[in-house]
Amino acid sequence: MSNLTNEELLGELGVDVFAEKKSALTPRQERIIAGFEDIQRFVEEHGRQPFNGQDRDIFERIYATRLDQIKRQKDCVELLANLDHQKLLDGSDVSEGLPDDIDDEDILNVLGVELGPSGEGDITDLQHVKTRAEVRAAEEVANRKRCDDFDRFKPIFLEVQQDLKLDVRKTVPFKDEASVKQGDLFFLSGQIVYVAEMGEMFQAGYGRPDSRLRVIYDNGTESDILMRSLQRALNKDENGRRVSDPVAGPLFKDEPSEGDQASGTIYICRSLSNDPYINEHRDIIHKIGVTSGSVETRIAAAETDPTYLFAKVKLVATYELYNINRNKLEKLLHRFFENARLDVRIQDRFGKPVSPREWFVLPLDCIEEAVERIKDGSIIDYKYDQGSAKLVKM
């Protein structure tokens, strides 16, 4: 593993890093640098220089006016030359125009914007203008557009919601695992966010890697924000969370490794009932169960148990489980084959109606394939198609 500097490590985590200002700088020089950094952040977020137009956001107009002023002053250009990694000062031309030491209050006056009650020229204290944090939030919403192919992604959001209910997936604070890659899912501002596409990586400010993303939201909208913008948003959101994969780590093993803890067995069996329907379709009616004890003991009294349809059963397959919550895994398999569940109702020995929920009408090889896909994690890309009686890719 390569040795990263603290700045590079913070950059990988999506934390903004700013160069320390030298104590020898004058207050005016510090103000110029701080103002230029605001402009750089705007360019990084929007992929373009700010423009001073009547239809533009007030902060963009301020940044555009400030950049124009900086480019007209030779001492400003010289001061910022080493910081200008975005080449914003190329083509600078010292000429007549705004006063040499124009401040934010003067800029606001030029733009015809009324100052707040303090009258101190703080651009975050404007009447009739939102704070920068509010503007960024508004820009994020405004930059979203309707997702025309949302039907492709809707099943993903529905699956995530169901998996979270069943405890098949978990959510963890984003700061604990701050990477972003294609296929990732997050909770941001109360919405589920899916990273559908990820462009090529490029070097952004301070040499940090960045990429343009296509992000889909569960309300049917999308945006093409930068990776680092998404990271910052998730870090700033107190409830920003990463949604885990449905299955993490090894679930089944042919042979347990040292230290593994046995946690049960998945068993598949067929009913030996004389019911006409079951008798006719016996080879494609299967019970999918999980037990922490002996499978043989579990099915020994099947003919007295409504769960087994009051009939003996034939065991056709078993899978040993290690280091996995067997109940959650059972729920995952049952949910995956939900559309193939056998709709059956029988009466228990007290005459009370019972509807066993562990029986499914599907071929054994489909169950075996689902188990294999749970092993390698590819199950999230598939669904069971009842018409063809096959697992098909979504």
C-alpha cells in the first residue's frame, strides 16, 4: 500500500483541504486568496467559470465580478499565480474598470443588491437572498431532472426497501466507509440515492481524484453531480448513510475454515402427500427451510406438522451455513421466490386454518442457482421469472 500524506488521505475521504495561509500575508492578500478560493470551489462544482448575468444566482454574479476585478490587477494575478490550477487567470489584462481595492460591499452595490441589517458587507447576510448553504441545496435540487428511464431503476429501490425491512441489508454512517463507486446506494436527505454510472477519473483541485456521476433518486429524478460533491453532501448530512450489499462475506462453504462458527443448515425437501395437486406436481413443489439443529430430527415428525402439510417429506438438498444469520438468509430466499410461493391452506389438528409459507412451485435447479448466486453476490442482478421457470437478469 502506498504511503499517502495526511492531505491525500483527507482528500480520499472527501474532506476539503485548504492550504494554510502564510502569516506574512497582509489582510488584503488574505482576503484576495479567500475570495479566489470561493471562485475555485464554484468552478470545481459547476465545471465552468462564473458568469455575471441578470438571470444568474447572486453568488455566481459576485464571483464573476470578483474574478474580473482580480484579472485586472497585476498584484492579484502575481499573488494567485501558484494557486491557479484551473487556469482562471489566463489572459488577464490590467485595464480601467472597477476600483483597485473593491470589496464585497462595493461588488454588491455594483450589482444593485441590498445589504443586510448589519451593513458590514458580509455576502452571507443579504436581504432577499438565501445563504450560500441554502443556495447550494437549492442548486442541487434545481440541477436534478426527470429520469426518463426510471422504470429501469425502480425495482432496485423497491428491493432495497424490502431488504431493509427484512434486515437483509444494513445502513452504516457514510464517514465510516467514504468511497463512492458505480452501483453504490446511499441515504441522503431522506432519499435513497443510486450511483448508476461513473465517468472516467480526473484530477481536480489539490490533485484529488474526481469523476462525473449519474445519480438516480428514489423520487424519479436524476443528476450528474461530481463524486466529490456527493461525498461532501453525505459527510455534511448527519443522517447520510451507506446501504450495504444484501449479503456480505461468505455464506456457504464446502469446508469450514478455522474459527468459523456453524450457524445452521438450509434444507430443501419435497412432500410425499397424496393430495392430487401435489402428487401431480411433486417434482416442482419444494419446501425451503432453515434449521439450527439436525435436519433429520426437524423432518422426522412431518406427518403431524402442518408446516409439512401433514405428510412425510423427502430431503433433496442441504447447505451448511457458517457465520451467517440463518433467519435473514431464509427470508432472503423466500422473498426472492415470492412469486412462486404455493398458495395452500389446510386445517391443523384443532380445525384452525393454516397457510404454510415455506412451499414454492419451482424447479430444484432454480433454488440451487439462487444459492450459488447468493454465494458470489450476483443474486442482486437477478429475479425469478415464473413464466420461463428460470432466473433472469434484471
